[in-house]
Amino acid sequence: MKLVVANFKMNLTLQYITEEYIKKLNHEKFKNQKVVICPSYPFIPIMSLLLNKQYYIGSQDVSMYTEGNYTGDVSANQLNSINTNYCIVGHSERRLNYSESPKQIVDKINNLQKYDIIPIICVGENNTRDKIDVLKLQLNEILPFIKTDKELVIAYEPIYSIGTGIVSSIEDIKETIKYIKKLINERGINKSSVIYGGSVNEENCCQILNDNIVDGILVGNNSINADKFIKLLRKVEVLDEK
Ligand code: PGA
């Protein structure tokens, strides 16, 4: 079963989400894929309440602290209390815009794992030349310090592909995913999925997912319009029925 994660980032308002997005998604029936919607914090409860139960809810981030006086932060415990199933961590936009460190990412994952919220751990290079070294380093900075017997999702997202429409060759994506799978298998991690993100759209999603190499996709810009996203989901749905 493929995993499709929608990352709304800092987009959409309550009006669009309740008047259009939720209504349109609730008209669909998907049984061959697991769809995880990650809205901004304020919309997690309403989406969790109003989307039908075939959808899972994710957060885009979590505090590295457990509780207390951290103005503006949201803890893993709080996310758990509003039925959050997944949480994106270490997205390149957070690593770059907020100088998020590997130690902070590890703390966030540890907090999430205490509440059985599945982390979606983002890794990815900015430059194809040092891809292998960067991926190895990013995984080595995180995996030894978290629980690897719990379910994990690794999202491979080359930075140059995020929000740009630039996608490296599908062959290249699959080779990289295979490499990440090899690295995590060597660590004895088996309850994990490795997904791809970066300019995924309804045109390229099937090629990316058409075999058992890539376990899913992380969709940013093409998930924030309900009609566009539904078109993509319908394609993924048919793909898995083959
Ligand atoms: P994009 O974003 O689909 O807009 O490239 C993906 C992501 O950053 O999660």
C-alpha cells in the first residue's frame, strides 16, 4: 500500500479547508493507498474531526521540548491529544530557515515516539555531486539516536526539487531510494517506508510509484488545491490495482 503525504506548508485558511477541501476529499474513496494530510497546526483538530476515517492526520513539525514555557511551540503530547498520527521532521525548509540541527531533529523524533506518532524524517542533498555523502551523514546523525523498532518513514527530498518543478530522472530517484533502503536495512530497520518528495504532480506520480521501489510520495504544492490533489490520488489508486 502506497503512502501519500500532503504537506500544506503555510498555506490555506479555515474557509477553504472546511468549505471545499474537506468536502471534496470526503466524496472520494481510496482503498489502495494511505493518505496523510499535514495542515498547519490550527487546522489539525478540524481536519481530524471532519475528514472521513480513511484519511490520516499529520503535523508539519513538533517542539523539541516536552512541555513548559516555550512560547509558540506545540508538544508531541499536545499533538497526540488532537489525534495526530504522523509528523514531518527535519524538512529542509526548517533545516535551512530555522537552522534546525540534527540534535534538535533527534529530540523531536524521541518526543514523537513516546506518543506513537510516526515521524516522517526528511533527508536530501542540495547538490547531486555530494548526494551519497550527504544522505549517509544525515541518516547517521539521526538513526543511532532514535527507536528503530518503531514505525518510521524516511522522505527523500532533494532540495533543488522542492517547489521548483525540477525533478531529476525517475531512474535516479529510484536508485537513491534503493540506496537509502540499503543503508537502513544495514541498521536492521525493517518497519519503515522510504518515500520521495519534490515537485511530485499528477503527471509524474505514477512513474515514481510504478514498482515496489518507492513506497510513497510527499506532495507539497500539488496537495493544496483539492481538485489537483484528488486527480493525483485517483491516479495512485488505479496504479496499485494493477
Ligand atoms: P513540493 O514540496 O511538492 O512543492 O515540491 C514538497 C515538500 O517540500 O514537501
